Amino acid sequence: MKLLLLAKGAAHVTLVSDGLSATGMPDGKYMLGGFEVTVTGGVCRNADGVLAGSTLTLDRALRNIVALGIPLPDAVRMLTLNPATLLGIEFKKGLTCAWEQTRMSCCSMEGCTWQECGPAAFG
């Protein structure tokens, strides 16, 4: 990731999650289509022990990239503005301005919560 960011820059990297239905669930057995998979310690494997999918959440992606030493503003851009720009909707998604109503995920090391934020929240 560090090499990618050096080559492309934070404005051209998008963080994504391709988490499957067991994402965010406790360790256990889950169905992935017609296949049973087992999640242990956040790692999903099929009956043969082969990786079967991702359980990465976007808040974990943010923590991972910041842990590599990427500045938080760059990391947040990779999760918000960059994907919105890629989809051509950056004029209405991916940024929060003081005059806009928005739905935000507020994260701490313990987890994330959703809350509505609007002009009053910004003073």
C-alpha cells in the first residue's frame, strides 16, 4: 500500500471493502452462496481451508491505512471523496460542508455509530 500511495498519491487511491455477508459477524459458520464458510478471527475460509472472501469493514480499512503512517485526512479522502469522484457523484457525495445535511459514521477504536449531522452540528 505504501508503494501504491507513493506511485499514485492519495488523490488517486480508493479504499474499498468487498466484505461478504459474514462481515462484522462473530466467529462461526456462515453460508456464502451455496457454500459453507468458517470465520475465525476475522478470516473467512472454505471447508478446504482456502480463503473464501473478505470480512474487511471500511472502518478497519481506515485504521489499517492510518497504521501504515498515512495521514488521517488522506485516508478519509480515500474512503469518501475518491470513490464519489470515481462514480461521478462528487458534487453531492464524498464531502461534508457546514451547510449540508449528511449522514456520518463516527468511529472510535471501540466501533462506529451513525448519526445525522446538519448545519447545527457545525455551529
